Amino acid sequence: MNDRLSARFAACRADNRAALVTFVTAGDPDLETSAAILAALPAAGADIIEIGMPFTDPMADGAAIQAGNLRSLAGGTRLRDVLAMVQAFRATDADTPLILMGYFNPILAYGPDRFAADAAAAGLDGTIVVDLPPEEADELVPHLGAHGLHLVRLATPTTDVARLPRVLEGASGFLYYVAVAGVTGANAATATDIAAAVARLKASTALPIAVGFGVRSPEQAAAIAVHADAVVVGSALVDAIGAAAAERANDIPARVGAQVAALAGAIRTARHQEAAA
């Protein structure tokens, strides 16, 4: 199994901090700018990067990521382009974990075995397939395992004690806790809710717990970072990309980098400030 993820989480634990997981959609607003954004994220403070596969019907995503998908698809981005972007990223960064996040339809059309082989060859560490429940995962899981790729699973506030073992079955890398019911970027859970949820999940798995959906500001990220192993920020970054693209700005990677740096700074000091309070 590829160990970039476990190495990164171990490094964050050694620093007594949560990891920052950033999400951007591949090809948004175009392939060239998207590749530059991707390259800028680690230096800005992203520990792990989720790369969105553009899809016509991203049912778990809110308006921001839907718009990012449409911008990417309008430019003709396909799954093979996403894998090529990953391969180019790996030419200069061998350490930052990359997780491909999206929906099963593009993978099915590409061919699950071919996808797993090409994803591993490009340098991906794993995938999150939002609409592939454990009961239907046999179409993909054996291929991922054969090529050393992690399968990151999702848990939600409605994942009860009876359902959780099935969700965890075959999961690796980390467990993504969807902090709110609904789509990405919608609402925000309270720190109290998240603390209780993380404790409940940790009682059932040794996997790191990443918390996302509804995290937009450094303050929100810091509050979650006190309890979780990782904080996921996506819609806020995609919103910023869309706004900059609408302005025809030529400094989109720098703008996103500054936003990520603010999030990373808040996360890196959150536990220390909590202990000192």
C-alpha cells in the first residue's frame, strides 16, 4: 500500500497538529491554471490534496463545486487529462498525498481496472468515490487494492453504530467525516458536534479522521483542528477560483495560495492555543 498518506499523518501527529486537506477541481478554470494552482498548494501549507474529477451531475456538491465542474467541463477536461495533471505534479513533488475525489460514472466509463492501473502509474495515492456505497464497491475495490491505492470512505452524522462497520470495511488512508447533512459548502457543524462525532468514530477505527463539508474560514478550520486529525476545505477555494476567473485575473494560483496559507496557519496553531487557553 502506498504510504504517502500514513507518512504525512505521522508527520502531523509529531507536530501535534491536524493536517490541512484542500480540494480543487481539475481543469478549473482551465487545465493550465488548474495545474499551476495544484503546484502552488503544498508550499502554501496544504498537507494533502483532493483533486476533483469533473462530472456533469455532482449530486453531493453544492453550488460552488457544481460551478467548478461546469467550468472544467466547458474546457473539455476528461479523466485522462486529470491523470496527466497528476503525473506532471509528481515530476516536482514526490511527497504530497493526492486523492482523486468524484463519482463512479467516469471511472466506470474509463474501466475500473484500467483506471486503477493508470491512477497508480500517474502517482495518485487513492480515491474517494462519493456515490459508490460499500454494497456496490466490489466493482472497484479489488482493482484499487491490486495497484496499492487507498479507498477513502465517507461517514456522516446519520452513520449509526450498525452501519459504521460496513462503511469501514476495506477503508484505508483516512475516514472522511461529512460534518453536516446536505451538500458541500452548505452549513457548518458546531465544534461540540464535531468533538463528539470524532470521539465516536475513533472508538471504532484507528484510521485518521478528516472533517469536511461547510468549512470555509480559518476560524472554523482551527476549531475543528482541535479535535480532528485533518480538516478539509473545498468550496471556499473553488468559490475563490470562480470569482477570480470571472474577473479574468492572472494571479489565481497566488490568490488561492494566500487563502490556503491563512487556513494552514490557523490549523497549525489551533491545538497549542487551545492548550494555552
